[in-house]
Amino acid sequence: MQIQPKTSAYVAFAGTKKLASGSLVEVAAAARRAQDGAPEATILVFNRHTAEVIDLDLRGSEQEVVARHAAEQISASKRGRPKLGVVAREVTLLPRHWEWLARQPGGASITLRRLVEAAHKSDASASRARSETAYRFMSVIAGDLPGFEEAARALFAGDLERLRTLASGWPADVRDEVIRYADGQQLSTR
């Protein structure tokens, strides 16, 4: 279970047109409205942090969909330590690792958080993670678009200018979202 900020944590697309971005409730409501307007349209909802496709239950009226997903959002936000967004999970380490952690100032949790943050901030790993997230989104929504393979190469080469050039002929909503992921803006409030 990942705790996500409530704003712009999700984005919905009908084909290559962006329907909405925002909280799970906002995006579910927009997806339901789009489904009413064009029942044959393929609607995809992405987690903006991971670019994974999210399955939403869009059965019933818009009010029922909103109520169902609002309950899920409230339930998810009550887990862990809400002020910090902490989620308890099992960590398996060797005894020598636990001993080392126990000797660190602040204890195991603080030390592990510091280590994870340092790794997350590492330029190479952060860049690779951004590329993988952008590619996950790109392959689902733009896999059949012209220049996809070259754009993917540019993405993993870290050549954002070439990526922008290659994606310039793509639908604006798709291009903008790919660039947002590649630039590491998936956590922004846009």
C-alpha cells in the first residue's frame, strides 16, 4: 500500500485525450462521465506516481462511483501514521544488519528512512526511475504512435530534447504527460 498525496495522484485518458487529473474521486467521476458520453471509448486511469494503470469500478451512477471511491480513499488514508504518511511493512535483514541499525542515532526506522532518501536522491537511480515510469506510461498509451521506439531510446538515453522533438507529432495530452513523467513532474500538483 502506497500513501499518495491527494492532489493530482491520478490521471485519466480516453484514448489519447486527457479527461482529468486529481484525486481518485475526481478522476473516477470524470471517467464515469466520459463513459456515459462515449460508452465505446477506452478509458485508462494511471497512478501519476508509478504510471501503473488503475482499475476503477465505474458501475452505477456517477454519485455511486464517487461514493465508492471516496470510501476507498478515506480507508487508504487511515492506514499507517497519517501525519507522516508512514506505512508499516515487514523488513527482513540479517542479524548483523539489525545490530548495526540498533547502534545508529534515532534507531532503525530513522536510519532506514535516511538511507532510502539518500538512495532516492541519487541522481542515477532517480533518473532511471523517472525513465522507467515515463516508459511505463508511454508504452501503454503511445506504443502505436509514430516514432515510439526512437522516443523510448531518447528517453532512456536521458535526451529530453530529442524526446520532445520525437513526441512533437503526438497528441498534445499524451506528449505533455510523457514529458511530465520524464522530467520527474509526476509528483507535482498539476
